[in-house]
Amino acid sequence: MSLGFRPDLLVDILPELLRGARITLELTIISVALGTLIGLVVGVCRVSHLKILNVPAALYVEVLRGTPLLVQVMIVYYGLPGVGINLGQMPSGILALSLNSGAYVAEIFKAGIKSIKKGQTEASFSLGMTYGQNMRYVILPQAVRNILPALGNEFIALIKDSSLVSVIAIEELLRRGMIVYSRTYNAWTPLLGVAMLYLCMTVPLSRVVAYLERRWEIND
């Protein structure tokens, strides 16, 4: 049996790898959606002058960004059952990825909000808007436009980071590749197949993000 790259084996295992890629995309899309919601709330708290909002938000960001995602996945999956919370594999993976993504997205929102000139806030207050109305109707719409490329890059990063949930036996793309390896004892073929499928998911997204950045630079 050849232990090098085998095109015939790749053709045979491609459907199995594609099933893993589908799970990877499902994990990523759900986690990015939840992470964006978390990041929006935490990001708004981060720019608040109220310590009761700012301090917990800052602590959340520091802890989640300062610890490895792999450790966070294992804490959620192996640690939470110890306090009576049993989520299962997929929910645990989604929760860990969402919380981690939320910390990075929070900083993206914070930067986007701070990029808006203070004069616009002052003008909205002079028109009688409340802080919440100013944030909803004036600041956030502009901030979201500015940070969309960064959010796209976070989506790309999370596609790759989702491979870490393979440690809790979620059969996403990398896990599927390793299952094929354990069955065939051929590492090159499944792992190169895994790499190619990751590229197929991330490269088009990278091109979209680059296009948006160029277009908005021209419009500005």
C-alpha cells in the first residue's frame, strides 16, 4: 500500500470529507452569528463610561482573548458537566467558539464605534436623542459599515479555528480526515484533502473581504 498521496483514494474519501466540511461550515456560521451578537453587546459595554458595564466587559475580553481556544473548548465540554451542565458535543463546540469569537468581535465593534467622530454624537444629543437612540441610529450603522471587512476576517479565522473542536469528537473536517487516516494508514491523502477543502472555504471569502475593502476605500 502506498503511503504517499493517492488521487484515487482522495476521490473515494471526498464525500466523507465533504460531510465534515458541511459540519465545519455549520459550526462556523452559527458561532459567528452568536459571536457577533455577543460582541455587539460587549463592544457597546466596552465604550460605556459606566464601570458596572465596562469592567465586566473588559474582563470577559481579556480572559477569552488571553487563554487558548483549545482550553476553552475543553472547559466547556469537560468542565461544565462537573457543575451539572451537560451540553453535548455540538452545543459545547458552538458555545466555546461563540464565546471566543464574541471577545474578538467586541474589540472590532469597540474600534468601529470609536472611529466615528465625536461631533456626530454631540449633534445627535443636541437634537434631543438619548444615548441609546444615538447608538442605534447614528453610531452603529456607520460603525458596522466600517468593520464589515474585519468581521469577514473573523469569519475566515473561525473556519480554521473550528478544527479545534475535533478534540471533543465532533466529526468536522479535520476529525473526518483523521478518521480516514486511522482506517487507511495514509496521512498524505486525507490531510491534503482537508487542507484543500479549507482553502476552498477560506480563499473565496478572503477575495470577498478584499473586494469590499477596495470598494469602500474608493467610495471614501
